[in-house]
Amino acid sequence: FSDEEFSNILNDFPALKRNINGKRLVYLDNAASTLKCKSVIEKMTDFYLYHYSNIHRAVHTLASEATVAYEQAREKVANFLNASSEEIIFTSGTTMGINFLVNSLAKSGILKTEDTVLISQVEHHANLVPWVRLSKFYGFKVAYITADEKGVITNESILKTKESIPNPKVVSITGQSNVTGQEMPIELIRETFKNATLIVDGAQLVPHKKVDVKKLDVDFLVFSGHKILGPTGIGVLYGKKALLEQLEPFLYGGEMIDKVTFEDVTFNVLPYRFEAGTQHITGAVGLGYTIDYLESIGFEKVEKHVEELSNYLLEKMMELDFVEVYGPIDSSHKSLVSFNVKGVHPHDVSHILDENFGVATRSGHHCAQPLMGVLAKGSKIDFPNSTVRASVYLYNTKEDIDVLIEGLKYIRRWFE
Ligand code: PMP
């Protein structure tokens, strides 16, 4: 970004003007949720106040304006992912998208008792709990691509898994880990498990990497609006049309039907058959505005900016000899770093960073409890079963990272 472009971006996020405990806010909790953009919120407010109505149901002017805005948002998402509109289903977020898929694949008989679903040891609970729980009801098996002691999924591990599980029915994998920051080798996974239905959890990947669903040849991709500057409570499920057509809906109710009798129902066409009930209309419209915003500043510039900051963050963290960093130490490590300060609990680290430096980070198990067990085994410290995580996005700067580093050095001195 030029200086002028970047100063405009900073102005788009009023939260950045806040003082936190007397310090400028340094927001490094983007992997949990990003800050919101003023112009998007203003447009959403205008939509709510002047154009809002329920969609698809009435013939009056507001209903038609709201329907057009909602369907335009679907088109924007479709273009963003290089998909077609009927392949885009609005959900409430990544979690719902994966629950939808597990249920629908099993109910439709695509996923059978004798089948194996392959996931990895670094999955967020959203891409683990639904598989593990529903395997108990439907009988399919869940297997894992194992991570090494740093929580890294290596190419060797993927290829080795193929030897013991040559033909998983489904492979469901995160595009990028929310704990180790590793961007997964999706191309290799696609190539290795050619016949599997490939699901990508794009919650962390989509915000900073242009995902072309055709090029990647993924069968399903899910992500959340709130991690890409958009509203909370809206998400996207992309599915290849031919596959969506075979799926039994997850939710039943209004709008998703064609004909209903007392005895049975037939379903609406794609994508409506998967959007039962009144949707988060303004959320979807807001996600569309968010995509407009990202495209207006240039998504490739967002990618480049986050990449530069990611490299700087990892490099600076690696210089600290009192810190243990998790995840790969190479360019596959993107947008976030999870770490521990030796001898200090992550909650204390996060708390002091907020209190003394205005730095927002996250501490905890990051909804990846089994992965904490893996990291504990490889850890050289008394691993507290949780980590601190700093994550960057569009509006962060190298100075933000410098403040984090300064804070960590302060914590080190304090606890010495
Ligand atoms: N998967 C990953 C990799 C995530 O980081 C998250 C959010 N932390 C989720 C899934 C769940 O997203 P949501 O809570 O928006 O459904």
C-alpha cells in the first residue's frame, strides 16, 4: 500500500483510534475475529433502515430491494471464489457449514458405515467434534493425518497416511491452522486422495489468500464472515453443484421446499433448498459490501501486506530466546504465531500485554484441545496446555509487532 492508501485504511477502522489502558490499541486478535470497517457498517445501517424486509416472499418494493441485495451478495461471494451463485449457500459460519456437511453427507448415504473420514490432528474443534460425535451415530470411522511435535503437518505425513488409508471417502482439512499458522498443502492433499470428497475449512485461509475453488479443485469450502472484516453470524458454504444436488438438506422448514403435503415434501432448487427459514439477510448483504471493500483496496495487496507482516512477526518472535514458538519455521507459517513465554502462564502474558501495552492477543487452547496434547509432547518447557496467539490483518503494521515484542521483553524482565 502507498502511505496514503494505508492511512485511509486505518481511518476505515475507528476502533484503532481507541486508547486501551492509556495506550494506542494494537489489535493482534484477528484470527479470532477482525475489526469492523466503518463504510461497511454504514452501508449495512442504510440497508437495515431503508431497504430491509424479508426476502423472496413478497411482491412489495422493500421485499424486492432486499431480495436483490441478498442475491447480489451471493453473486459477489461466488465471483470472489470463482464459483457460480447456485453453489453458494449462506450459513451462520464455519461451524454451521461443517455440521451441515457431516449431517448431510451421512443422511444422504454418501458417507456409509464402512467409510473413513480423514481429518488432521491440527483441526479446530469445528472440524473435529462434528465428525467424532456423528461417527458414533452413523458408524463411519475418523482417522487423522498426524502432526509432528511442533504441530506441523508434513508432506511425508500426508503421503504416509495414504499407505494405511488409501481410500478415505472424505478428507476434511483446515486450509490454515488457527494454532500453528501453517498453510496446508491442499494441492498435495487433493492429488494424494484423488477419489475423496475434499472439504476445506477456510476460516483462517480465505481472509488472506485468494481461494479459487476451481483451481484448487475442492468439493466443499466453508468460511466465516467475521474473520474477513464482515459481520458476525454469517458464513459461506461453497459446494460443487453436482455434489450439492445429491445432498439431503441439513435444516428443514420454510423457503427450502417446492411442494409440501401432509405426507411428504419436495425441495426447492439450489441454493435455496439449503437455506431454511429466515436468513441473516443483513449479514449476507454486509458480507457482500465487505467483499466490495476488500476488492476496492485490492485483495492481492491485502495478501501481500499480511504475508510481509507474517514474515516479520515470525522472524521477531524467533529472536526471543525466552519464547517457545509452535508451528513451522518457514514460509508456510502465515498470519499468526502461537507461543509461550517460558515460565509465565499464557493468560498472564495476554493480560499484561493488554494492561501495560494496549496489545490484544488471545490465550487458551484455541478450540484445539487435542493439538495442545501434541504440542505438549514436543515442548521443552512446562507446557501449560495453552498458548498465546498473536495474529495480524490488513490494518496492522510492523510497529504493532514491535510493541508486542517490547511487551514480551518487559514480561520476561518482570518474571525474572
Ligand atoms: N475453523 C478454524 C480454523 C477457525 O479458526 C475457526 C474460528 N476460530 C473456526 C473453524 C470456527 O469458526 P466460527 O466460530 O466462525 O464458526
